[in-house]
Amino acid sequence: MKVVGVVVEYNPFHYGHAYHIQKAKEITGADIVIAAMSGNFLQRGEPALVSKWTRTEMALRGGVDLVFELPYSFAVQKADTFANGAVSLLGFAGCDTICFGSESGRIEDFYRTYDFLITNQELYNEAIQKYVKAGYSYPKAMALAYQELDPTKNLINLSQPNNILGYQYVRSAIEQKQNLKMVTIERKNAQYHDQEFTSSKIASATSIRKALFTSPENATSIQSYVPQHTYSLLKDYQHRFGSFHQWENYWDLLQFRLLQSNPFELQKIYEIEEGMENRILSLIKKYESFAQFMEALKTKRYTWTRLQRTLTHILTNTTKKEMEMNEERVAYLRLLGMTENGRTYLNQRKKNFPVPLVTKRANYHLPQLEIDSRAAHIYAMGLPQDTRQLAVNQEYSQKPLYMT
């Protein structure tokens, strides 16, 4: 069997994702599609719109054969760490190829860029530090340092979000010495951060979420941009749990957590550095919503995404000590769902997996998994009180979904 891997969040699954799966299978000739999917909190430091279980069902109905959870320790991280986790997971799961979307669409340019940066690594690192000291955020400093090296036309633009992630996937595969071929497809129509619908069929997940949050009682506005199964699953989740998830759901919890904290306690939280704790504590009492708080908190040095990740770690009480103990690769494969083809593949290959295959949460007590479960508890707190326990129970009792 040929196996292609994809790194996803499906927040929610839309036609652009369906196109990605279709092209991944077409380009690689794969029989099996495996997804490394972020859990309940995502790379940009946000709670997922709906739970990992609902997004797993979206994936399986949309053409994915196996869904494994990318642990929180990698999912809520900057691009290089995120990529290390995702690439290791897909490698351990037996993928031959990883297919990712990019603004570039030319895989050769990603390898040229890697060689270029390795050749100029010392100059690149020096330029990054220069821009960081000048007050730029780390991602912006990297982009400026890259431009300072005067890349040729055959290299990728590392200021674009999908190119950045794609580059990190390529880097991770090379440096982990994973026997993985990398392919990329060009993103079509909607861009990653588009806030509004810009075409008749393809929309960014950001614009779909915005439409849902603007008018949650009227989700029909998104029907043109998502498959029917996604639309049905979103409506079902809203009916079953009473709410979609967004940061505003957790604002009271975050305030409570911070109002009983002192700077010394916050210094122990992952990604708190350079006195950030003092700025956070000085502003937490002044605002009535998460959005207002974030507008006041963000600076030239700290991007919205970086701050959201930091606040997610505060909310989940994820400490520097825990993350320092984290390995550079995933420690297990937690199966969230499978099709019949996926189950056949598992039965053939699972004895060869180099890390444990987790199908029953209660059977394992691994550090990365403990963080995942704590995050699942916190995620459930963003729901109406009468549905929280149902969501918590899923973390321990839900069997991997099976789609025939």
C-alpha cells in the first residue's frame, strides 16, 4: 500500500481541504491517507471550533483513512516544533510521502531554500538576532533576516504562512532522517488568513468561523463553502453541546486564573519570558472581553498568535518544566478514527510501529498524553455547564471512530 500523510486542523473541514486530499492521492498514487490532526487546541493558540472527535468524523467522511492526534506538546507550538511533531508522527505511522499546501506550489524550491539557509546559517542566525534586538517578533525577524540574505527567484517566500510551515516540514524530514518524500500543491483562491468569503466555492477556515461566530443561530451562510457532512456535523455539535468554541468562551476562566496568580507563578508557564508576566497581569483587570484584552496586549515584538499560544499555556497550566522534558518526536500514536481501508492498513502494519498505538486512553500514562487529557478537560469548560461532563467523558471513553 502507498501511504500519503497530511498535517491538518480541519477547523472546520471545507472544500479546500477536500481538494488537498484529492490532489494528494492523485499526485502520489496513494491507497491510504493518514492525517496528523491537532487536538482541541491549535497551532495559533486557539480552541478548535468543535472537538477533535467531530473534526475526525469530518476527516473520515472527507477522504482520510486514519486520523491520529498530534499531541498538545507539538500542536500548540511555533512552526518548527509543530513540524517536528507532525513529521515524526506521520513517519512513525508508515507514510511514504507527506503532501502539504503552500503558496509556492513547487517542492524543488523548498529543498533549494533549505540548502541556501544551511549554507548561510551563521549569517542568517546573526541577522535574526539583530532584528529581534530591534524589537521585531521572532517570525518577522526570521522573514527580514531571510530577505537580507537576498534569496534568488528559485527560493520560496518565507513571509507566507503555508510556505513557512512547508519549509519546516521539509527541514524536519531531512534532520530527522525520515525516509519521507515531500510533495506540495499550490493553495487555490482563499488565502490562509482571509476574513471574508472571496470566491463562490473555496473559503478559508478563518472566514467560515467568522461567519459562524457572527451569526451562530444562522449557519446557512457557510453552506456553499463546506461539504454537506461538515455542515451537518457542525449543526449537530451546536445542538448537542450548545456552543461552538472560541476564546471568548474561556475569558472568565482566564481572568480567574490570572487574578489569583503572581509574577513568580507565571514565570513557570511555558513561553512566558522577558517580563511578559508583568504586562499580562497589569492589563487583565482592565478589559471586558478577550478581544479587547488582546488588542491591548499585543506589541511589535509579540504577535497575536504568539500571545494566544502563551495564554493557552496559562489556561492549561502547561509549564516550562513539562515542555523541557518533552521529546523532539511524538511518543505515541493516538488513533482517533479510521475507515475500513484504514483498519486494514492498521492490522497489517501496527506491529511495526516504533511507538505505542493508543486506542484506549485509560491504558496509558505517558507525559505527552497527560498534557493532552488536561487540555481536554479545560476545553470542555468552554461549553455550557450541562454538557461539560459529556465532553470530558469522551477523552477517556470514546473509542476510535469507525466509518465503513
